[in-house]
Amino acid sequence: MEMSRAGDMGATTPNDHSHCMRTTMHCKVSTLRTLRRQGVPFATFVYIRASLPKPPPHITSAAPRMTRLHADLLLVLAAVVWGIAFVFQKTAMNHVGPFLFIAARATVAAIALAPLALRESQAGGAGLPRGLLSIAAVGGIAFFIGAAFQQIGIVTSTAINAGFLTALYGVITPFIVWVVLRRAPAWIVWPAVAMSFIGTWLLGGGTLAAFARGDLLITVSAFFWAAHVVIVSQATRHARPVTFSAIQFAVVAVFGLGAAM
């Protein structure tokens, strides 16, 4: 009888196992985050991550995962849309002014994101996280300034030049992070910077004098796009990406309409 009771008490069901696995993973992840804040070496992180238990199949199968191929295809699609946008930005200048164009596209974006932002806020709890409104406003200001330089510059620049010169923000961003957040760029950034400047030089026909005024304005815009990337990275701690974007575009729309009047 004693043996039977002990066996019954020691028996575990799939639900019990699932609960234990979740609890163990939660504790170890919490410990990992605590050690990270305390500056524990990277090797320790690797060791602890490797020790995390694998969840049972009935848990992992419930959450669909994106494959690497799907992720890469989505990035390619985003790059295609981003590149095509410069053609429309260029042709739009034949019909409206730069600031009215900025205001129009920001207004459409803000309206489209509003219901999604509301849904995100309802799922995330009551009210906006502290600091989200201010950092979204700062992000909107940086976005507007970058868009203003870019859109004014594209009037006298070409769509090809605009796309390439705007992409310089990719190599400018690590240096802004270095100055603002005191994080030195990785070594791979330096060859990227060199190749970007060589590409810019070749784009101008082997001389910077061949660049139009619009090309210079778009180059300036790349610094503000880089600053915007840094601002967005700091806003991720609020875990409200759609709300951040909606507020940001609302700010851009207000500044764009004000500048267009």
C-alpha cells in the first residue's frame, strides 16, 4: 500500500511535465537576465543558454515558427519596396511639393496604423508605457527632418543617387551609437565605410564636384535617418512597435502640414 501511494504521488502527467518545464525555463531565463545586468562574461551566458531544457513537442508545435528562407524573402521584399519608393518620390515632385508629400504619406500611415495600435494597447494593458510618447515624438522629429532633406534633395537628384546616398545611414548608424551610447563599432564596419565612400565617389563620376545640390541634401538626410534608427532601437524596450510608429507618423504629419502651409 505504501509503495502504491508513493508510486501514485511520484507519477507525472504530460500537463505536470509541461508546467515543470515552463517553470524551469522561466527561472533560468530570469537568472540569465540578472547575470547579464551584473556583467557576467559571455562564456557564462553560452553555458547557461546551453543548459536550458528543450520544451516538449506539444509545446513547440503550438507556436508556428518562421523559417530562415521565409525571413530572407521578406527582407528581399522589403528592399524591393524601399527601392521602388524612390521612383514614386521622384515622380510625385512633378505634382506636389516636398512637405505636402511628406504630410500626405505620414497621414495615411498614421491612419492605417491607428486601429492596430489600439489593438496593441488593449493587449498590452492599460495606458501607454512611461516614456513611449516622448521617444515616439523625438523619433517623429528625426524622421521629419530626414524626410525633408531627402524629399527636397530628390527634386534635383536622381532616384538612383537618392537610393544609394540614403543607404549611407547604414554605415553612419554605428558611429552615432559610438558617440551617443558609447558602444564602439565592430571591425566589419570599417571596410563597409571604405566601400561606401568609394561607391559614392564612383557615383559622382570619380569626382565629388559632379554631385548636384540635391545629392548633398540627401547625404545630409542619411545622418538623420541614422539617428532615427538609434531612436527606434531605444524605443524597443517599451515593446509597443505599432503604437510607436503610429505616434511617430502623426508627429511627422503635423510638422509636414505646418511646413507646407
